Amino acid sequence: MARMVWYEFRSNLKSLLIWTAILALLVVVALAKFEGYRNSPELVQVLETMPKALLDVFGMRAFNLTTLEGFFGVMAVYYYLMAAMAAAMWGANAIAKEEYNRTADFTLVLPLPRTRILTAKALASLLTSVVFVLLAWGISIVGARPYDPGPDFYPFLRLIIAGMFFIALISWALGVALACLGKRPRQAASLAVVAVLAAYILSTLQALDERLDSLKWFTPFKYFDAADLYHKGALDGVYVAITLGVTGVLLAASYAVYSRRDIAL
């Protein structure tokens, strides 16, 4: 099974490098903008003239944009979105590609039960997601060093990366589940990305109107909101438990269905 995990992981390397390059470009561009805010505090005053609802959506009122941790706090949602979409696609494609590529017959003749095949493929896509999160951490540290990070920056960055991991985890499980439960494998990755974007839209709607506060329970983007992480200095144990619980349910459903479903050869 270890060979299968390694083989599947290597097949994800190209997309992993592409996602990493996009994230690195995001960090470079964002830090260039941060240089402008740090040297010109009056730009922050210009932002204050914008509609408060719009600023709340991007978390700009929760942070001081002239500080490095404040700027990364605003960037956190982009980290979360990229990790969620990438993990959902890797999870879905790991299972579905055998069917839409018509190579499932080769995989299923291996002397391994379906559960072990599913485990190997799922682990490979999870490993890809974890490596992406770690690369994001490393890129952030390297990118921030020239700007003399304060003592609060690195602990806050760790919290953002932890939130990024948990959002990637639940998105990965969703992608695996959609590929196992769905009857149209070609659409599994697309549906997973749509679900991620829907969760993000719910988080923005909740930020726009306090009366929609109950929506936060339906979107992991609010579980690890950067402003909450910054002010609390820790992850919320309830949200972590919900994330792990939902991930467990999605995986249990995946194993239950995949072991007996008709697979297109």
C-alpha cells in the first residue's frame, strides 16, 4: 500500500507545484502592498471611508494593516480558500480519476481489498494537502522576514496555518465523499469546489449581517476566523471538534459506499 500512496502522491506533484507557485505569488504581491501601508499610514484612513460592511467581509476593520500580523490576518481568508479548493480537488480526483480515465479495471485487479485501495488514495491526497499547508507556512515565514516581524507575528501565523490545515482537512474529506457517493465521477471535483465556494459565501453573508449569526455553524471559514484567532490567541476547541467530527462522518460514509458501489470500468 505504501507504494500506491507514493505513486498517487507523485501524480499530484505537478498540481501541488502550481498551487504553491500561485500562493507564493499571492504572498509576494500582498507583501508589496503591505510595504505601502506600513510606510503610508494615511492609506488606512482612506480605507475607513469605504462601506463598513465591505470592510467587515475582508476583515479589514479587525486588524491594523500597518502591522505584519494585521496584514496576514486579512490574507488568511485567501490562504483558507486556496487550501480548501486544492484539498477538495485532490481528494475528489484521487478517487474519481480511475473511473473517468477508464483505468479502474487495472486498480481493482490488484490483490488488495477496496478499503485498502481507498485508504491509499485518500492518504496520498491528504499528504498532498498537508505538504501544501506546510509549504504555505514556510513561504510566509521567508516572505515576512525582511519586514522585521514582531513577537506576536509567529504565534499568530501558526494559528492561521492550523486553521488552514483544518479547513483543508474537512474539504479533503468532502472531496473524497463526493467522489465515492456520486454517480458522475467527472463532476466530483467541480462539485467539491462549488461546495467550498458556497461555504465561503455563507461566511461573507454572516459577516454582512449580525442577524445571520447562525450561519457560522455551517461554514468552516468562520470556525477559524482570523480575527477570532488573533484576539483569543488559540483555536476554539468546539470548532476543532466539529471539524474532526464532520470529517469522520464523511470518511465513514465514503468507506461504506465505496466498498459496495458499482465502479465504471
